[in-house]
Amino acid sequence: MIRLSNSETEKILEALSSSVGNSAKVKHELFDHWCCFVEAAMSNGSSFEQAFEQLKVHFDIEEVKAIEENYLAYHPGTPWMTTLQRVGSMAAMLIFLVVAGVDAQKRPDISPVFDQYPISSGFGDRIHPIAKEVQHHNGIDLRVPMNTPIRTTADGTVVKTETHPNGHGLHIIISHTGGYETLYANLSRASVSVGQTIVKGEIIGESGNSGLSTAPHLHYEIRHNKKPVNPEVYISK
Amino acid sequence: MYSKELLKGTLRTIVLKLLAEHGTMYGYEITQKTKELTGGKIVLTEGALYPLLHKLEAEGYLVTNTQSIGKRIRKYYELTPEGDEKAISLSNEFADFVQTVIYLLNPSLAPKT
């Protein structure tokens, strides 16, 4: 089986982004799907350029529109809903919240990265690697290589993307229900903007080495009612 | 290829049944398997498949597992116990429906009552 090179993968991602935009809910699935399609065509003897042309023919803009429409049709909560449906689903949500309780359902309970990486610095008091004095570490540092995709750990809304060269570097803060907030710091890239609604597991950027940092890593923090808590306790094994 | 209208009601049954038979699968694999098993007569478009998978996940019939492959992210889908049950009940219902329609279209084949 042929595996696409990085530059070929990039080319497919560009084509995808220009047809579905960055907000599409099914973008990650489509990206892999398109790559598989091209790889299969190449395994059958096509060159990358030929396979890429076949992809464009196979997957025209009408198809893209159909995905968005299908998605809307399947997912209440989007603008196509009538007022009546909106009221109905809000009432249902309210009942759900009362019955199920939001805390256990929505708390950030997955790892911010897809694979397992060592924790280079845990939560709690530690000697700061640059300040060389004892400070409380409000999160955990995961030793991830540069440009590793970072995902959000619960549904939420982006409340901050900022760069602090003498602190967290490029970082993203996401607000969740139940009084939770998560912080992802020392990034190289943020692919979301303030106000954007994010679903659990969605990729929000890439890890890096920005801010006060001695080596590439991800600083990940969970705050519950503004107070930092130990993320290791929350990440389900 | 069959008409969209004809496929619409069966898509869910097809996807659930495939996952029940094959365990964990990713999106492209599901489309290829369907093509292979039906000799190319049923083609699942991405436009229909991915929104449906999202919906099935939201309904609790499947869970996803994500792996990164270089710059790509691959999502694997797997049925929950509820999904397994649903796959059985939907495919039984559908088989029964097909039988009924065959009798309806060919009354001579219907069992005498």
C-alpha cells in the first residue's frame, strides 16, 4: 500500500480546506478519506497528479454541499431549526441537565493528545526549570514533539487565544459547562478563534515550544471554578 | 447504482450491520467494503456516510477511537452493546421487509393463506 508523502498530504488538505472551509464538522474524516482515495488510486498505478485529478472528479463541490446539508439535517441546534423545534430541544436539554447532571457528563476527561506521551512535569509544587525556585505547577507538561495535533478535552467555547512570550507562549483557553476551563499552552499553531464552539476531541492547534520553555512540550491545565486541578486525575485511562 | 430514495432508508442498517460483522472500521474502509460486498451496486457517498456516523455516535450506538497517521487523523468506529442490538433488530426488520415487498410485487410467490 502506498503512503502519501507530507507534501502530497498537504496538497490534499489545501484542496479540502478550500472546498469545505475550516469549520466543517466532518473535516478530519474527509481528510483521511481523501488521502485513502488517492493512495488507493496510486496503488493501482496512477501517479499522484493523476490520482489527485480523479479525486477532484469523484468529489465535486455538490458533494461537499450535500455533506453540509446532511449534517445540518442530522444535527438540531443549527439555524435551519424552527422556533418551535428550538424551544422543544431546549426544554429537552433542560430536562436532561436536571436528570443527568452536567458535571459528570461534560467534564474534560480525555487526553489533549491522541497518543501516549511521558509527563515531563506533573501537577503541584516543583522547582521551576527556568526560575530555579519552588513554584506551584498548575498543570501537567507532556513531552510531545513539535507540531503534534492538540485536541480539546470536552465540548466548549474558545475564550482566549493569546501569545505571552514570557509565559505560556501561544495558548488557548476553552470554557466548558460545569465550571470547567482548559488551557493548552506553548503551542506552535492555533487553528481556532475566540467565540468558536468546539466539540470534544476536535483539533484546536499544534504543540510547540513557544513562551517560557526549555524544550518542545504541551502544558495542559484544567481549572474547576477558576482553581487549577490535577489533570492526571481527570484523564480516563 | 440504486436511487437515493431507495438507499436512504437502508443506509443505517447497512452501516450498523457492517460494523457488527467487522468490529472496528474507519470511514473509507466502510465505503470500500460496501462496494466490494455489493459488486459496486451500492456506493456509500461520503456525504451520506459521515453525517450518519456522527448521528449514530450521538445516539450512543457507536463509539470512536482516533489515531494520528502523520498529519492525518483516522477515526475508527465501533458498536456499543446498544449498537449491536440495533444492528440485529434493523437487519431482521429489513430482511422481513424485503420478503414482504417480493410477495407484493410477485403475488404468485406468496405463501397461500
